[in-house]
Amino acid sequence: MRIHILQAFMMLATAAALVAPARAQDTLQAALRAKFEADLARVAQPLDGVMGYAIKDLTTSDAFFLHPDTVFPQASSIKLTVLLELLRQDQEGKLLLGEKHTILRREMTVGDDEPIITMLGDGTVTMSLRDLATFMVVLSDNTATNILIDRVGMENVNAEIARLGLKETKLRRHMIDLEAAKRGDENVSTPREMLMLLEKIRGGSVLDAAHTQEYFRLLKLPKQSEFHNALPENVPIADKPGVLEAVRCDSGIIDIPGHPFILAVMTTYNADDRAGERAIEGIAKLAYSYFSRLSRASSYGRIISEK
């Protein structure tokens, strides 16, 4: 009887010894997580405007949210949905990415005088639909975007969004259509739905492998964005920022080895647009710091340098 009691005691002691380090590790990671959440709040709260974000670790599914289901104007971030429909229709053979389009003066977006397409001649340039998509993603060219919207069909973009279960994400107007904007026909989404969109595409349930790869290849092309401004040059970033007066947003995937994460940050009612940009950059820096530490450290937080 005494032997059985002693054996039971030893088993319990062994189990407790194994559980104790695990609990210590959990406590350390919980403390780091709590600090990350507090730091996020310290960036979001002072903004003279409204911010929402959705952040998700694609390895652990750990997530962080602020106003995740609030509908925000998307500005050029809505072009993520146009790109998706373009690639979906190429996949189904309804069009070809190599299909040529000659750009005419009447197609050029009125009031859009920054991107290069509006500086070109009438009918002097022919480019592929893939080229137009590159202009849309890298330069956020609105003429290129509107040509693609007309080619794939706005109703088809919205049908695909709805098929994916995104109830609040809507493409309601062409780019720089001020009359439509005055009517309230804004292009909108929520932080959670932009996260869902990118996660579904990344997961391979929306496009086949080749078109999924092409989708993110285009989004990873270098561009001006808050995420690119905030993070080191060597970090792979697949994103699409958006800019309107009093509105700044950026949504994308940051590929950190071991802990790739989705980041969708939206701001509106900004009293100072540059402050909105800085706030998005601040959120991106914090997220990168948090997930990169998780990717490089042991469960105790020890980082062993390769030097």
C-alpha cells in the first residue's frame, strides 16, 4: 500500500514539474501580449479621428481588434477587390491578363492628375490588363482602376465579395467620382472583413495556386504606403493603402517567417491627415515588433543571435 502511495506521489510530482514551466511560459507570453495590446491602445487613442484595426497571426490565429465591424471608407484599399475579380475572371477564361487595351483620352479620370496615365497621349499607348493592374497596385492609378472596373464589371466585383461572405464590403462607385461620393456612394469595408478577404485568398479557397501567387506577387510590388514607411525594407509586404481627405487606411499581409500576420488599419474623420498616417505607421511598427519577437524567440523570450 505504501509503495502504491509513493508511486502516485512521484507521478504527481513529475506532472507538476512539467506543468510549472509551461505555466511560466504562458505567463511570460501573456504578459507580452498584454503589453502589445496596451501599446496599440496608446497609439490609437490620441488620434483626433476614428481608428479601427484587425490584426491576426496566421500561424496561431491569435487576433487583436479595435472597432472591427465598423464600416470605414476604403479609398484605394478597395482595389484589393478589383484585383481579385480580375484574376478570378482570368482563371475562369472570361478574359486574359495578357489582353491588350489601348488607352483613350475619354477614359482618363477627370481630376486625377498625379498618376502617369493621365499624362499620356490619346490612343498612343497600348498595355495589357496585367500592366493596368500593376499601375493600379503600385501607383494607385485611378484611370487604370476604372478601366479594369469596366472590364470586369462592378456588379461582378460585388457578387464575388458577397459570395465570400463579406456583407459590408462594397464597391459602389468608380474612382474620383465626386458626384457619387456626394450621394453617399462610398467604397467601404470593415477591418474584420478586409482581414477575412486577405485570409481567404491566402488560404487558397478563392483562387487556384497560380492565381493566388499572382495576386500576392502584384501586391508585393514596391509602393508608397504606411506599412512600407514603417517597416524594414527587407520585410515582404503585400498591401494596398488608401488615401482620401480625412481618410487613411492600409490593409495587407506581412510575411514574417513563422508568424506571418494580416494587418488592416483604417482611420477616418482625421483632423490631421498626416497624424492618421503616423498612427497607421505606429500600429504597423508595434505589430511587426511583436510578431518578429515571437518568431525569433523561444517560449521563454530568449533570442539566440546567429552572429
